[in-house]
Amino acid sequence: MAGPTCGNDTVSDGPSRDPAKATADDSDAIRTLLVDDDQDFVALASTLLEAESDRIETTTETRPADALDRVDLDAIDCIVSDYRMPEMDGIEFLETVRADYPELPFILFTGKGDEEVAKQAISADVSDYMVKDGSAEQYAISATRIENLVDQYRTQQRSHHRQRLDALSQRVLEAVLTEPTPEAIERAVCDCLIDDLYGAAWIGRRDPRDGTFASGASAGATALFEALSITTDREPDAVEEHAIADGEQHVAEGLATRDSEWARTAADHGFGAAVGVPIIAEGVPYGVLGVYTRRSAIDDIEAETLSRLADLTAFAIGASKRRRGDTSGQVVELTVDASAADLPFVRLADALGVGVELVETSHRRDGTPLTLYRVDTDGDLDASDLTAARETLAAETVEAVDGDGAADLAVAAANPWWERLVDGYGANVRTATAGDSATLVVELPPSVTVRSVVDHLGEHHPGLELVGRRGLHREGQSVETVAAAVTETLTDRQQEVVETAYRAGYYEWPHEASSEAVAELLGITQPTFAEHFWTAQRRIIETLLDPDERSTTD
């Protein structure tokens, strides 16, 4: 089949402005680099600029080459440079900086108001040009210009950053809608994440049988993942381990300064920050997404976006598993007499002497499969019943839980009897009951041969007898039906947001209108637009991929 739909073919290893730093709201400091071959002048300029503005923090160098070698320009908000310097003049310095930082504020100071120098500076895209005269008033003016340039720059960087994240979200959305299988969805998501923001991404999961971490799809600098040692049998260290342990998103910044094996390994491969995001839909964990950036920080907007993308990935994987191969609306229903079979729910009914019914199958956050049974008894189960159930099922845990019935049992066990049917064959277990007799009813997608499922059941659970088979048809949805369902599932405000975004060209790539521009058309803030827009996208996807389970409007 064709590869993922994302168009990112290479990993960007070149320097790029750190949007997390450029958009940081926790500090108003303006980190300014002063470069002048006159040591006395650069020291005086540093003192006077910092005296004029308590926002300005200066770093000084006397040689442009030293500034380029020793200063992390990702951490600089503005450069103020002299023009006349040996080895490399201010114009050459500006051109070198512009090659990697095309928008970073750069002010050129010179002792000579030469029009030719001004023309060269403007041609090299200087931000501002000043003739230095040494007066105190000039430093007050300079401080104001620095503040204004940096404030404009940060606003611009925030806008660009949001646009990149919006574009990333759109690419992932298109990818998960296009790919038909969980494996293809995971590959496409990882491929989409590799751009100027992120250099490596992978998806892995905890194996519930032995607790090991098994890696799946990956993209970017995959040598990192070969070097990492991710496990779940120790105190969490990596962001992926934390995400698996508690089912929450974890962000780690400044990896080069962290004293841990995982952080050192990531830093050795050139990465400065990472995010681990659990991929969970409707309580079912499908793995964890690990994303690494060469930048030293990840801002809140990025973290929120990655969390939303992980949720979208989980939903798409879940929908793919439930509907795998079923494009015709046809399913095959098998009815099996399980009275003489060695199935857990049959053994449980025999051990307790009561009727047992399968209610639900799911997973814990750590990936351990859970099976919920309803026991047909007049009262609560006592300790001896729970002990008998635990011994009969050979389960890790058997607990009585609150449910609709008088006695519900939650059973945690690796490799439950239904897992291969659901994950391996895409089956839907409709009924599993045991009492005086036992019956198992499963639905199969048309791509699965009945014989393969019957052979699987007979091999693993001798005594089963196929007693019924019939084909069922699910009516397909017309375009009009889908359109009506989409309209029904969206609020009026969400419909307005989606329609405005569409008509403004926000769905085009590249965007014909930014998220800020669409928000302005709607008379709302960009964060409010994003909330309405992505809630609407999720509901539209639910309607398309899983119409029977779509959300209702708020």
C-alpha cells in the first residue's frame, strides 16, 4: 500500500529558533548580545543598557567569530553589533546570523553614518541601524528600540509557532483518516511529527505478559531509540516510562543538565527536550508516544497539541480495530455451544454454581487486560467466592466491583481468552454466558475466514461446537445521512467555526488564513477558536469512523 500521507521526508538538523523560548511567558527578560571590538565601549554599553531597562540582560563579545562559537543564539532575543571590526565586520556578521536566524532582531551600531553602509545593512535585512555618538540619550533610545523590536519579534514567533502546530495537527488528522490499519496509523503519525520542531518520534507499548517495552513505529533519528533502554520494571526515568506508569503526559526539558541515563543518552544524540504521551481511548491503552526535539524546552501550547494528537491517534486506532476490514457492511455471526469447553467463564460458573455473563472487556492504564463478569447471585460475593474465582481463573487479581448487577467481578489476567479474537481477528464478542449451558456469540468482519476462527477456538478451547452461522448486513450511510449526522453532533457554534475556517481557507495547505485570522473573523480569541475547532474535528471523525458511538452535542 502507499506510504503515509505526510510530506516530511527529512529531519532538520540545522539551527532553528527555539519557539518554546521565544514564546515563554514566565520571563520578560530580553537577552541581548553586544558585539564590539572596543572592550571599553562594549562594557559601557552593557552597563548603560541594563541601567535604562530592567528587562535587558546583556552578554558581551569583542569578536563576531567568538560570538558565533561561544554564544547559544537560541537563547538570545536581540543582537547589537558594531560595524567596523577586524576579521569580520558588522555586515558580514549580520549575513552570517541571518543564514540561520532570519528574523532575530539585529541592530547595527556604527561610528560613521555612511549611506553605503546603511544600504548594505538594509540589503542584509538589518532590523535597525543607528549611528553611535556615546550620549546617554542614545542608550535610552537604544533600550526602547530593543524592547520594541523584541516584543514584535516574540509576537511574530508565537504566531508562527501556532501556525506550525496547526499545520502539524492538520497533517496528522489527514493521515489517521487515510490509513486503514493500526500499524499504518502509527507509522503515519510518527512520520508527520518529523519536521523543524521534532527530530525523533516513536510509539511503543508495555507487553502485559512480562512488563517489557516493545517499540513499534518510529521516524526521524531512530538511532536514538536503538540506544534507549525503556522498561517498566523500575522507578520511571524516561518520559515514556512515566506516561506508562500513571497514564499522564510527561515533559522533560534541559536534558543535557539532567543526571539520568535516559537523559544523557538523549542529549548525546543531540536532543534537548522530550514528551511522553499515553495513547488511550475509552479507557483502553494502545501505547505511548515519545517525541524528541533538539530544542531545550517545550511550551504549553506544544504539550497540549501533542496530547490532542495522541488522543486522535488512540481514537483512530480503536476505530480501526473495531471496524478492520469491514467496508461492505457485512458481518458473519457465529454461535458456539461452549458447555463442554474449558473457557474461563464456563469454569467460573461451575466453581460458583451460578450463572455468569461477560459484561465488558477493557484494559488497565498499564496495559493489563481486564474482563468484567456479572454473576447471577442474590447477594454479594464473600471472600471464599473471590478466592474460588481467583484460583479457578488463575488470574492476577479478581475483585468485586460496583456495577449494574448484584455481583460484578473484575478479572485482571494476561492473555485473556477474548484477546486473540478481538485483536487478531477483529471480532466483536456479542455474548458469553454460562449456567445450565454455555453460549458464545461472536461477529466477524468479512475479511476473516470462519474456518480460521473455528480452528483457533478448537485448538485453544477443546469442546466448543459451532451451532449457528449467519450473515448480517449493516446498512451503509448515504452522503445525506452522514451530513445530517455531522450537523446533529456539532453545536451551532462549532458549525460556525468549521464553516468560517473552511471558507477562509484554513483547511488549505499552506493555510490561506491563520488560526488568528479565523478567530478574528469570528470575534473570539485564538485559544477559544482552537478549542471549538478541534472539538468539532473530533466529533466529525467520530461520525465518519464510528457512527454508532459518536458523541452527543453538549
